Amino acid sequence: MAGRVDSDKVKEKASDNLNDLPTFHAENMQNNAKVMYYSRTFMSIIGGVVAGILGLTGLMGFVFYFLIMGITSVGLAAKAGFSIHSYFDSWNKILLDGFFGGLMSFVLFWTFAYDIVHIF
């Protein structure tokens, strides 16, 4: 049979549960997203130039892009000390956010560098 619950203990448990909730500062989250976006864009540009200089064409160039973005994701996670939930609200933020956004920059610099080195 269930006993009577003391109301003070329920209030203490409720306040403890509220303290356990993670809190995020909106400005810090925006700054983290901006840094991640700039890092991915920069790595897309550098990766495109390297792919163009190496002479990668077709599917191998896109495989190189996905490899560069994977390395960038691991680098960002390492920068966060692999404690992603302290800086972002989910793993998807660091793994997939901006993944395809840098693809246009990659293709632009990939074709530009390939044209300069291998065609002209």
C-alpha cells in the first residue's frame, strides 16, 4: 500500500529537477553557430583549391569534399572538448549544420583552381 507523501519532499525534488535542466545562453549559441559556419566555409574553400590543384575530377572531388567536411566536424567536436551538449543543443548541429552550405563554395574554388593549374 502506498504511503502518504510529504509535500516538502515533493517540493525539494521538483526544485532539484529544475536545477538539472540544461540552460543555454542564446547569444553564445548564435556565436557558436556563426563560428561553425565560418569554419565550414573556410574549409570548403581550402578543400576546393586543394582538390583543383590535385586534379581531382568527377566523383573523387565530391568524395574529397565529404572527407574534408568529416574532418572539419571532428575538429569542431575536438575544439568543444567532445562535450557537444555544453556548446550546442544536439549532435546534428555539429555534424550536419552547414554541411551542404559550403558545397557551392567548394565547387567554385575547385573548378577555378583546376582551370588555372591544369587547363591554362
